[in-house]
Amino acid sequence: PRFSIIVPVYNVQNYLAACVKSVAEQAGERDWECILVDDGSTDLSGQLCDALAAEIPGLRVIHRENGGLAAARNTGLQARGDWLLFLDSDDAMAPGLLEALRAALPPTPGMLFIGRHLEWQPDGRLTAHDGLHLVPGPFDSTDYAARLKALYSAGHWSVWKYCIRRSFLQKTGVQFLPDCCWAEDWPFDLELLLHCERLYFLDVVFTHYRGGGGSLLTDAKNLPAAQGLAAAQAAAGEASASGAV
């Protein structure tokens, strides 16, 4: 496939079908694979992954023990496509994204492409993120700080606005830090920019981002450490109630 879309899945049974639909309904040829990495979901997400894969060509599922977003995305890096995209399972791929990338990538040399996103509001509207300023075209610099500033000024820090050449990641060995269970995009970005002196910004919406309490990133119960803390707190509460503490 030309594109591999890596989707970490954890307890998102209410959003997963819409996320997968946004990929399956992309216009143009079916030159993609979509990898659903079920990260030990405890709701019906794992079963839903399998049901969707049975119906949609190009969809495949990997089930794993819970390890967090970083570990799930690393599992998805066993992808086969020339280009890698990341999508969270409570978000949606913007309509027309793959068609826009097909047009932009062939004539444009580069390893990392960065686009835009829109955020869902409580009333259902999609709005641009305040404070970001994307200037379409290449940005070349041997200055690491300048590259970092350019990336975070235009693209913020979320990997679901990136299109990365898979051979580049293989050559550099860049992965997500599995021990990083919060804002795991940041260390990935920092290491990625060590190896990439050319960024290419596209005036293309990659993702419709849900954000808020429903987000995989901001919902603390999705984090392994948080789950362990919650269990410890519950056990402490039971012990206290019984007079053991």
C-alpha cells in the first residue's frame, strides 16, 4: 500500500466506527491499509475492531496487552505502506485527505509533511486551532531550534497531522518512548527533528479532532499508570473502610 494509517484503540466503542468510516470513505483508489491496534480494551472495542475488519478491505487488527498510546503506536509501526499516518480512534480523518496527499507527495521530495486540523466544538461545529500559523511549502534549516519553532508554530505537536516516509523511520530508528504515558508525541517530535532538516507544510486538513474529556490523550483513565493508581486508591479505600489503615 501507499499509505498505512495507524490507529491505537482503547475503550472507544462509541467513536471507533465513525473513525474507521472516515478512512474507508476516502475518495480515490484503495491504496491504503488501516491498522487498528487494540491496546487491551476492556469494553467492546476489541470485538468491534474484528467486526469492522471482517467487512472492510484493507483493515487489519492487532490485539495487544494494555501499554498506552506510545506502545500501541510502536506496535502499529510494523506497517507496510510507503507513507505513515497516525489517527486517534476518537477522531476522524478529514474527507479528501488521501486524495490531497496523492497529489502533493509525488512531485515533492521530503520525509516529513505536516498539515492542519480542525476541532469539534460542543455544538458540532469544526473550527481551526487558535494560535497556529502554517505557511505552505518547504522549510529547510540546519538549526535544530529553528526547525522545532517552525514545527510547533505551524503544526503544534500532534502526530496525527504528519505524513512520514516509512523508510525514513526505519533508517533512523525513531519510535515513541513506551515509558512516556502522557503527551507521548513530544519526545517523538524531538527525536524526529534530530534527523530531519527539511519540513514540508501542506495547507491540508488532516484530522477532525475531538479533544476535551473524550480524547484518548486527555482522558487519564486510558493511561496504564493512571489505571494502576486508581486500583491502588480503591484498595486503600477498602482497607481504610475495614479499619486496616
